[in-house]
Amino acid sequence: MNLPIYLDYHATTPVDPRVLEVMLPFFTQTFGNPASRNHKFGWAASTAVENARKQVAKLINASAREIVFTSGATESNNLAIKGVAQRYSDRSNHIITVATEHKGVLDSAKRLAQDGFRLTLARVHSDGLVDLENLSEAMTERTLMVSVMAANNEIGVLQPLAEIGRMCHERGVLFHTDTAQAAGKIPLDVEAMKIDLLSIAGHKMYAPKGIGALYVRRRGSPVALTPLPDGGGH
């Protein structure tokens, strides 16, 4: 039988057999609720979740307590952008991103614009790199956040994260980056790159679909978020 060959691993990947082997017991045997803190079934599940949190943190030079698990990069982007905007809306109302961003970022920013936030789309050069001079000029005293993806999902261009992070921190602006296409493929260091929020998609790097993470800075100048869904305090 001549089956098609799937080549677009930047769109999604199969689950790595080693990942599947580690996860299988949690579907059938070690199936406790990690939020149940008063019995050994919950303790075992909670230990596994915390170990996973440490593994994700190590990938980007974060601490485990800075990792929030989500359903994927789209939820992470929404939580980063809307959660920060709601938390700090009394002091800042300006978001900057780039026209070539993923819809998870663009549509989140556009929703905020409908709610009264100012939205600026920074220019990019013909090679897809963000125009740093234009980005700097767009920042004002009311700018809350800049969101620029690490690796573009269509043309693959790698943005200068460290330089953008430095510019943002010099102006007191939070820096968020969507690393769905970059995590696990290029070095990422939230400290060296001065990143405040960082989105990850599991299914782009051999994890199951339906799992992602958001890094939220807690060291140095902590970032606060307003949660999007209510309930489930864990």
C-alpha cells in the first residue's frame, strides 16, 4: 500500500515512543487526580506533574514554579496576553505585536482592542525580521506588553529575542514570546533573553496533543496574571 509521507513536523508531530511509555501508566493505573492532596493516588499523580514541570522549566532555564500547564500554545498565548492585560489594565492600556504573528496572539490582541486597549502592529522587514527601530518608537509610557514570536510558523525566521527583551526591560515593558515553533529546537533562556512570558506547544515536540505550557516570570520582577477560567484553584 502506497501511503502518503507526512513531512510537516512543524505543524505537529507524533508522540515519541519514549513519551508514550512514560505516560501509559497514568491512563490506566496511576490515574489519581493531582489536585487531590489527601491520599496516595493524588500524591503519585502530583509528583509526576511536578516532575514534568521541572523538565519544562529546565528547557528554558526557568524555575518549576514559573511553569503553568495549559492545553496548548493558543491557550498559553491567550492567558499571557489577556491575563496580563486584565491584571494591569488600571496602569497600562497599550499592546504591541507584529502583523506576522500567529492567530493565537493576533486575535487575543484584537479582542483587547475591542475592549478599549490600544493595539500597535510593528513593521517587519522584507526578510520577516521585526523592525527594531519601529518597535522601539512604538513604545510609550502606557505600553504594557510586546509580543513577538521566536520562530515564525510560516517562513521560519528567527526573531532577535535577546535584543527585543533588552529593549522592553529598559522601558519597563513586559515581553511575551510564542515559542511553539522554537522550543526544543533552538536554545531558549528566559533569563539571558529577558523574557517575561513564554508559550510552548507540546504537540510540536513529540508530546501528545492537548498539552502546553506558559512560563510566567516570578524571579526578579514577578508578573501577575488574572486567570481566564474560574474555579479549580489548583
